[in-house]
Amino acid sequence: MTRTGDTGVQSSEQDRQFTEAIARFGPALARMARGYEADADLRRDLEQDIQVALWQSLAGFDGRCSLSTWVWRVAHNRATSHMLAHRRRNARGWVSIEDVDLAADAPSPFDTADSNRAMAQILSIIDRLDPPDRQILLLYLEGVTGAEIGEVTGVSPDAVATKIHRFKAMLTRRFAMGDAL
């Protein structure tokens, strides 16, 4: 016997959609969780919270947007809620991408040839951003299109493109401060 949710989505369909979503986006969701939570234990909790929220939300998924958009929207909403709930623990000052101070940042990514360390540097910059900018850039790093980022975040595609351009320009300046990787 299959259960039916409030919107008529049967649980077997909900389970199928969840399985598909995790198969397609599981690793990307784990990377996204890293962008929101540096603590390994809290990051695992966040990943589980995202999965639970995703499964629950699929009862209301009606196909008016793509499964990809739905997954990212649910994941980022849950991650933002997690981050705000832990704001006191994370007493860091968030800044807008326009206000990132390059001169005060510790070594540039060119200080090492290790691409993992370079990515850690990029993620540390993203970690300092306010939640809306962080959301846009984490989606961009996952290869989500600007139009879909706009759909997920509610930000206009032009504003998304501007934020991404500024992030790339900031990284270009940052990389120019050191040697090539």
C-alpha cells in the first residue's frame, strides 16, 4: 500500500524522486554542506538535515520547476537555516563579496601548487560571505547555470551574473598576487 501526501504525491514516487536526487546531487550536496559548515560533525548533521528536508519536500514537488532547481532550493534553504541557527557559534563577520578585503587575507592560493589547498582558500573566502552571496557562489561552483541560480535564489539572472563576475575578478586579483599554480 502506498501513502499519499497532502498534494497527492504517492510515497513510492516520493521515494523514487529522492533516490534520483541523491544519486544525481549527493556529492554536490556534500560539497555544498562544506561551504556552509566547517566543523566535520556539524557538517554531517547538516547533510542529514538536508536529506531529510529534501525527502519531506518531495511530497509537494509538482514539477513546475526542474528537479535540480527543487533540490538546490531545498538544500540551500536548509543550509541557510542551519547557519543562522548556529550564528552565535560562528561569531565571524559576514561580508558582501564587494567588501572582501584581499590585502588582509592570509596566503594567496599561489603560495602552494596543491589544488586542494587552493580550493580550501577559495572556500575560506566563500565562508566569509553573507548567506545570499555564499549561496550563489556555491551553486556556481557546482556548475549550476546562472538562470537556474536565479530561480533557486530569487535573485535576477543579471544580479547573479554580476556577483559571479565580481567573484572571478576578485580571484583573478588574488591569484595575480602570487605565483602560478
